[in-house]
Amino acid sequence: MRFSLSLILLFLSSFSIDLKAQTEAFGYVKDASTGEVLPFVNVYFSGTQSGNTTDIKGFFEIKTTAKSDTIIASYIGYKPQKVKIKSGQVNELSIELEPDIIALNEVIVRPGENPAWKVMRKVVANKEKYEPKNLEASEVESYTKIEGYIDKMNAVWENRKIIQKIVATVDSIAPLRNKKGQKMIPVFFSESLSKVYKRYNPELIKEEVLNSNIQGILVGENSIAQQFVGSAFQEYDFSDDWMQLFGKQFVSPIANGWKLYYEYELIDSLMIDGAMHYQIEFEPKNSQNLAFVGKMLIEKGTFALKNINANITENTNINYLAGLQINQDLALYGKEQVLLPKLVDVKLDVDPILGVYPGMYAHFKLSYKDYVLNKPKPTSFFYVPVRVMPKQAKEDFWETKRHIPLEESNEQIKEMITDIRNIRAVKTYEDLLEFGLTGYFEWGNFDLGPYPYLYTYNDIEGSRIQVGARTNDRLSKNWELDGFVAYGERDNEWKYNGKLTYILSRAPWRTASFSHGYDLYQLGLKDVSPDDNPFFYASSRFGNLIKPYYSTTNKFEISNDFNYGLNATVGAKATTFDPIFDFEYEHNPSDSLSNTSTRFKTTELSIGLRFAKGERYLIDGNQKLIVGRNKWPVFELKYRAGLKGVLDSDFNYHQLDLSISHYIPYDGIGLGKMNFEAGRMFSSVPYPLLKVHTGNQGLFFSDAAFNLMNFYEFVSDSYVSLKYTHYFEGIILNQVPLLKKLKWRLVGTTNIIYGGMSDANKAKAGDEFGTEAGFYTLSDKPYVELGYGVENIFKVVRVDFYHRLTYLNNPNISKFGVKINFQLIL
């Protein structure tokens, strides 16, 4: 099974446990006089070191195997409370703390500065000297434990036979319930031991997974699971002003602009390990902003952050998030005195998706030890970002190597997952879920799909049926065969494509492939990749096709990854162009005796370079999977040369294309997405070989298109374009009293393109150029459209309003349009 599916379950899971062999207590701590819940209260078993603090909702959950019949709850400003419990059982409690009121002599209060501000100023002033980027390199041994559960099932889900079977299996070992008493299903458990290596200039990271122990629904002991469960994907650096979580920018409590976003209160001074620490609570000024609420410990003297408990609540403008708690212990290491993590505990609680699917919860525990500083590895060492070492099967490996002892509940969870996977119906649900999310259905050594192309209907083919499949790594870890067969009942034509790929190397990733196919295409969509835009491409096959043509393609390609995120691709391609619309081109327009043709062939060689600094990727079976959002721009450059006479090719030509894509975080004002493209055809060729700019005449908007441009409206042999979208992430609407409860988010779009066409190519196009039935160029002025809209309507709908600002006199165009889209976003 593909781990990408289990990752969705893992990051949307819920956790709680009732154990017969342990003493467990859970519940809420409240203010006895007001009834308000109290966050960050210390709750622990008397006579033990087993305890925890209440979360932002005042909820706690603790357990121990030691004998104890008393719980103690303590909090600054309140009297400690002792509560008797039943040892060896599960105890549900509601603890009320009474304020500790002390009679004082007359106190004169004079206005002055918040004492927490004095501490915060020194924290921010000193944090830069403790940052790891001051090092040349670091390496550390890390241990990661992950648990994932499904909960919050509605009555419909709980009454399903498969759920009842699973719950019965779980209850036969140890009944699982969350804090609301709802039934729980374990879906994932893993522990891994890694070595993490970093260089800070240039910024490089590599993780070697020394060993892993993985069990889960929708996941087996495959390579991508082993790559994901390490610590490299669980980093939380609060020294950054803006932290990226869930693809969004959260402002840190110790950001340089801390006073703009947070309220602070100095609540205590504590002696810890012989050093005095300030305890400061913080909360966002606007509860819906992307910020944290919690507390932190600041060491007096150094003003270094030694512990932080940061929470995201359901009030934050992020979908489906019931809560996130990050508890991190840090220490100063080495003569350089850099601040690095020791322990990290993360709890993620997610509400039911769309109110239909169950909620989920995940619990991550990470431990770091044996730091080695300033002994850099060569840059070539970091070429493969994640490396899975050969599995170690020694029985005592985990007993001697794990940093955090396993709890008895962990062993029970592993047993539960094994038994759940043995239920036949669970396997069926796993397959159906993978099919729905990836488009492919795994059938032994083959993946059947993708389903978006299964059925389409248009004016040329009528009803088109397409079936496809690819081999997976079960059949071969070096060879992959991918293809489809399709038939149109109206044109009575069989279409097909087959691609054979040989994986030369996985580290670095190197492949060689050959493909052969015959299919029906549209000239107005020739630059849209089916792999990048499957649903948009599939939907474009419905209705009336724009300038359709049949084409036979043979393509050979070699792709090779180099260091520093550089990839090079070389290839050769031979194609035929057989239009089924009125088309002809003149071989030599300047010659009065020149004849015309209605079809042509091309043979070309291509060289492509792609540079993506800092990009991370994993290997999923026989696929290379790029993960995470790159903070650096991604550059792509491609050169193509046509070879006349080779395999009956009709033209010589030279074409160069450049693209730059980049996500741009703006501190405090959202996230931008920029796509820049430029290209030029340096030769005289028929217009189907030029750049046909992608329009969109449908109801749904597409990032790949200009949304108020008609299909095949503009063609260029040289062009530059810029598409920019800004996601305001609720920053503006969060301030509007009536709208902020809806959690809508503003989106702004600007699409600009400027291009032209040489006189030779205009002449070669004949009557197609400058006519209503043909195409226009962009030589007079740029095409410009502006859009504004709202996303996150009912959590799934985005509505955009577009205005076309130029070329308003072109026939059959829309000056204004509304586009919608359905998207599942956080």
C-alpha cells in the first residue's frame, strides 16, 4: 500500500486509551468559583513522576503502572488539590481548584510596563546568537514514536458492519475510548531510530533511518513508510518568526514582531536544574489568527527558550483542526551555546472531515541525544535526503536503542492493528480508499487506473471508454510498464499509449523510458499535462473539442538527478499531426508556386534542466514523490531542436522555454504563489507548433489556464507570462465581526501575458491569423485579467470573480466571469 494514504490517516487521527493493567485518570480541571477551565495545570500521580499538564481546554490524561491512589493538581494562584482514585482502574475526574487568596496589607498599584515585556525584549534580542544556523554543521541520533487513531464516528459509521467488527476486535484486547467516551480505532504505530545530519551553509539535511518498526492500516513495511516516520519531517523551530505548519504561516511567540500579535503574562519564577526560569503565558490578540496559545520557560541570565507548550485551538482559522499541542524541551549545547531540541511531544486532534467522515488523532514523541557539532560532511553526502539502512532484526535492538520506553498500551495497539488488518472487509476498504485518493486500484502486481479518464463524451468520439494500468514494485523494482487503451464509439478509433521505464538508480534517481501512443488531442490544450491537471484535462474531453487532431508519438527520455537539486533530462521525440479541422500551411509563403499541406511530421531532440534547491523527495514504490513546499524558487529550462528529414520530419526549428515557480510567504499578510514563463520559437513553422495559450471557457477555474481567455484565442512564437495568486488566509475577514465566524478567506489573482509572432509565421498561418475562426496575437498589448474571490465557503467551495481588462473587442469574449472550484483545504 502507498504510505501517502496512511499519512492522511496519520495526520488526521485521535488518541486515548483505557487499559485494564494500568491506573489511568482523565478529565477536566476548572476554577471552583467561576467554572472556567484551567489550561496548563500540573496534574500527576502522588509519589510518582507520571504526570502531564492540562491542554488549552483544561483536559488532562495521565496513566501509570506504578501503584498510586491519589492525583495531585497544582497551579500558581490556586490551592493544590488532592483527589483519591481507584488504583488499577480508569478514573474519570472533574477537579475544581480554589483560588489561593492571601490577605495582604495595603498595596499601591502604579501604572507601568507589563513585566513580561521586559523578559520578551531580551528573549528576542538574544535568540539570534543561539540559533543553529550559527553552526557549520550538526548531527544527532533521534528516536521517533508515532501513534494514530480514528475516532468521533457518527451513528451511521458506528452501525456499519465493518466498524462493528473492528470495534469488537479492539474491545477483545483493550477497549479504546476518547475523552468524550467515543470508540477509538488504532490505525498506525511506528518507532524509528535515525541519524540526522545538517549543514547550515549551504542549508542541507539528510536522515539515515537506522531501523524502523511500522504497523498500520493502509501501510506495510514499504520504503516510503520508513522514510516518512523519521524525525526530519517533525521539526518545529520557534526561533523563526514565521513557522510553516500544514502549508500555512504561523507567527512564533518569540517573533521579532511579538508585541503585534500576542498578549503576554509573567506568571511565575521557577528554579529548574539549579537555574532560575521565567514562566510566561501567551495568547494571540485575535483568536482566529494563525498563532499559538500556551506557556514557555525562559532561562534567567541567558534568556534562552528552554521549554515551550504551544497550542492551536479550534478557534484558529484552519479547517478541521480541533487542537494541536507542541511541547518542546530545548538545551544549550557545545561551546557555541546553540539551542537545540531534546524532547518533542506533539498531539494532533482533527474533527470529522465535512461532518461525515470520522475524526482522527495522532501522537508523536521525539527524542534527541548525542549531538556532534561542527564536523561537517561533504556536500555530496547530502545528495539523497532520506536513506533507509538495511533492516536490523536483532531481538534486543529496540530494548537497547530506543530512547523512550514503550508503554504497555503500545504493545496492545500493535496487536490490535494486526488483528484489524486480518479482517477481510478492511482490505477491501483499504483498496477502495486508495483508489479514491490516488486514482489507482492496486491489484496484485498491477495498479489499475487512473479513474478520471474512465469515461468522457465529446462531439468527435461520442462516448469514450478508457482503461489503464501500470505495474508496481511488487512485479519489479527496476522496470515499470504504464499504459491505457481507449475507444470512441462515434469515430470508431482505438487510442492507446504504452510507456516502459527502467530505473537505473534510486540514489540518485535516474530513469530511462520509451513510450509509444496514438490519441486524439486538442490544439487549444496541447500544453496542459494530464499528470499535473488530471481532472481539468479529463473535463476538457467533454463537449465540443477545440481544433482536434490525431497524433502518433514515439518518445525516448533519460532523466538524471545531480547534486543541489539539479535534474537534467535529454530526449528524442517523433510525432505526427493529423488534424480533423480545416488546416493547411504553406511550405514557402514567399513563393507564388508554393504548395500546401494539411498534415506534417516532426522529429526533435530536447534537453531540459530543472533546479529546485532544498527540495525533498521520497521514493514511493517505483515513483519519485516530491514532498513538502519548497521555500526556494524552482527553475526549469528546456531547449528543443527539430531535425528535418530525420524519420520523415518536415521541419528544422529551435525553441527555448523557461519557467519559474515559487511560493512566497509574507510575514503577517498571507502566502503568494507565483508562476513565470517565457519562451521563443526561433524558426518559421506551422502555428500548431507555436505556443497556443491555454484558455478556459468552462465553469471551473484552473491554475493552468487564463480563465477569461477563449480556447485557441491567442498564439505566439515568443511570449512572457506571469500568474500570481495571493492567499490572505483569513487575515482580512478575521477582523470583520459578522464574517469571521464563517472563516472565509480572501484570494486575489493577477494573470498577465505578452507575446508576439514573426511575419514569417503569420504568413505561414495564412487565413488562420487574425480572423474570428482562427487566432490572434498579443503584439499590441499584454492580455490582463484580474480576479478576486473567497475560498473556504462551507470549507470546500471557492468562488472567483474575474475581470478581463484588455482585448475587449475580440469576438465572443467575456469581460467578466465567475468561476468556482471544489477543494479540500485546511
